[in-house]
Amino acid sequence: MLQQNFGALRKYVPAELKHNSKGWYIEYYRLNPILDEYERIRLMMNRERKRCKTLTEFKLHSEIVVLTTSCVQVPMIWMLYR
């Protein structure tokens, strides 16, 4: 069991801000405890991009969201494997 806990943490990938033809999004992976595997989650950020005046302002706002998302994921993994 202990080895499974550290295995889950080794697979951890922090959230990232990405851009494609559909627009801006934040991509991260969440551990599904039922299937015991990671699933990809995408948060679309197009509406937030339209609200910001400049691309730099949007990227600063998005980095706060990315950091918040990344900080929440690690404690959740520990809580699932207690």
C-alpha cells in the first residue's frame, strides 16, 4: 500500500496553461480513485481571456489559477491513500 502511495505521486504532472485552435485552456491530470488511474481535465479559459485587456494580464491571471490548481492536487492524493 505504501508503495502505491509513492507511485501515485511520481506520476503527478502539474497544471499547465496551453493554447490551441479552440482557444486557451488549463490542462491537468486528476487521480480517479475508482479506476486508480489519472484522467485529463481541461478548463477552458476563453471567457477570461476576453475579460482581460492584454495578453500579459491574462497570463498573470491564468498563472494564479494554475498554481492554485496544482497546490490543491497534491494534498488530495495524500487524502485518498490514507
